[in-house]
Amino acid sequence: MSVRVRFAPSPTGYLHVGNVRAAIVTWLFARKNGGSFLLRIDDTDVERSKPEYEADIEAAMNWLGLNWDDHARQRDRGDRYNAVIEQLKSSGRLYACYETAEELALKRKTALSRGLPPIYDRAALNLTADQIAKFEAEGRKAHWRFKMNPTAIEWDDLIRGAVKFDGALVSDPVLIREDGTPLYHLCSVIDDIDYKISHVVRGEDHVSNTAMHVQMFEAIGAPVPQFAHLPMISDSEGGKLSKRLGSLSVRDLRETEKLEPMAIISLMSRLGSADPIEPFTSIQPLIDQFDMSKFSKGAPKFDMEELLRLNAKIVHELSFASVKDRLATMGLKDLDENFWNAVRPNLDRLSDVQDWWNVANGPVEPIIADSDFAAQAAELLPAAPWDGTTWKAWTEAVKTATGRKGKDLFMPLRQALTGMDHGPELAVLLPLIGPDKARQRLTEKRAAA
């Protein structure tokens, strides 16, 4: 079987880290098997779907390097959905219902109070023509349900293994709203048929939906694809990720956290699998090593600190050639390879290089509380050339000459050299500042604010 998969987000919000995990796993599965990857925008929710969210989805996918072979939008396929709807009505698998939301809620409450499963009672199948006419005269509009067959529903899930439902215990799902628009379930199944999707990869929150979808495929007369249901991600404490970290979108990770896309790919491609989570600067090894069977059924934990650690390790491996153009867009076109190699091991994010550059090159307004101490330290500056040992040698000399140590020694020097009481490591920074600028900053006649 040729592999053809899809990632089908709804443009009702910014692409969330939980959803993007499904995109990454699906994309890797396609690429490992020489298959085709479809980006399908599931925009049947007209009120909540927004163009800006669709644009965000595509921007996030492009930023992550998850290219697609085909692209589709459900809003363009109304005629096709209507044709299948008529087919299902004619075969008796779609039937009209007239209950109000309040009436359905009461039925559900009553069933639960009796210890029964909240399954729709199919009362609509027994409506007479007079009853239907009365409902319509009242202004009620029909919603349409799919009639489930009372048979076993089984599939071999690529992650969960054998899955089985009793069709008699699955409530007939509503597939068409009162306004005549089809719901996700039907549109998704029709799309999967028409685009010849061979494997559906999605979250385990869709398992019960899949039971309904299997019968929909069969009712339409199409082969059922294979399924892989990924366990939902929890936060580091085991809570629901979507509630505890609801704002954690790919957009946040890109624009606010300023992370590398490969940090997200490295984490999400291995999260919940038997493979160790490691930093990758290229996606190809992840494609080569990908195996869906390595994923477990247990809920993996998302740890932001782990993502930040991965990001730092990836930045430490980036060559100057790979970041030169990005540095130029940050206004650092004069930053050379020597400077990059010197500060790279101390970066958590690429954007951190700006702090090093600013402190090394100025302008800096020194903070000097004790001008005599600063002047004495300036006199003790070692001769050039400077390297990674210069800071230690210099501070030892200043310590011996002044008797200062610890914070009383290091903080005044940092404040004078950088104008800050925190920041990059001075052992690395001092050679980048250089003797001339260091002496000038130490001898500035400025008082502390």
C-alpha cells in the first residue's frame, strides 16, 4: 500500500504544541515511507475559523520545515459533501431528528439517572408525517444523525494495538446541523476517501470518533484506512496540557521564546517513544530512524525546561555559516566567525548573541561606585593578546593588590565593564571587549546611579 497521510488542523486558533506533535509524527511517517503528505484545513466551523489562523498554521509548518505535497480546504468541497449526504439519506443511514437541545439534555440526564449509557433513543425514526409537519410548523429544523449498525467495530491501531467497540453501544452521531451544514465527522471521512488517505494519525481523544468513522467509510462504500492514535501530552506534573499551557502555540515558541525549529522537532518526534530525546540540527536522521511502533500508549509529559535545554544544545552546534544571514537580519552583519565561535557555547537562544555583541562593542555606560578601585584595576590589566585565561589572571592580580574577593571583587568589575550587574560570562567577554575599551570603561568618571 502506498502511504498517503494528512494533517488536518482547524483554523480556530493558533497552532498548539499538542497539535503540532501530530503534524510532526505524521510528516515523519510519510517521509520515512516515501509517501505523500496532505495539509488539509478543516474549516467547517464557519463562525470560529479565521483567515489569520489558517495563515498561522501554514507559517508554523513552513518554519518547522514540514512541507506538504498537497493542500486542501474543506470550505471548497460543499458540493461533494452534499452529494454524499444525499447518498446516505437514500440508503437510510442518515435520518432527520427534531429534538431541541433542551430535550436532548433531558433525555441524557434521564438515561444517566437510570444507570444507562447516554445513547440517543432513535425516537425520530418513529415520527409520523403529522408529527414532522407539526414540528416544522413550529419552526423546528431537522438535524441529521448517522444510524450506527449494532455490529462489532474493530481495527488494529498502529499504536494502541487491537481496538474494539460494540456498535450497539455507540450513540448515533449528529452529522448535519439544523442550518444544513455538515459536521467534522462526515467531512473528514469524505475527504479521507477522496484524497485516498491510507493512514490516519491523530490524538487518542479521537478513538471513539474513529469507531463511528469506520462505519461511515463502510456506508459510503470505501476502504477503511489504518489508524494510529497518539496519546495526549500532559504537562510536567501530569495535568492536561491544553488547560495548563493553553497559550503555548508554535507562534509563541517562535516569536516570544525565539526557539530553533529543530528544538521542537527534536522533542516532539521522540516524545512518548522508545527512542531517546536528543538535539538534532537536521531532520533527516529523524526520518531515517522513525518507526511508529516505538510509540507507547502512555501519556508523555511535556517539559518546557527540556525544550529549552534542547534548544541550547542545538544552538551550540550551529556553524557560523548557518546563522550568518540570520545574524544580519538582527542587525549584526559585522559579527564575524571568531566572535560567534567565542560566544556560541554560552548561548541558550540565538537571540542571546545580541547581548554579547552590545556589551562587547558598546556603547556601554559604566557603573563605577569606587573610582579609585576601578582605576587600580585598570592599571593591573594584562598586556595583549587576551584569551580565555585573561579574566582569571587579571582578577587574581586585582584580588592580591586590593584584598577584595567574591562579590566585592567581581561585581564592581562587571558593572564597570558592562554597565550591568548580570550578563554574559566575563571570562569569554573580556577578550571580546579588548584592552582599549576595558581601560576606557574602568576609568570613566561616572558615579553609580
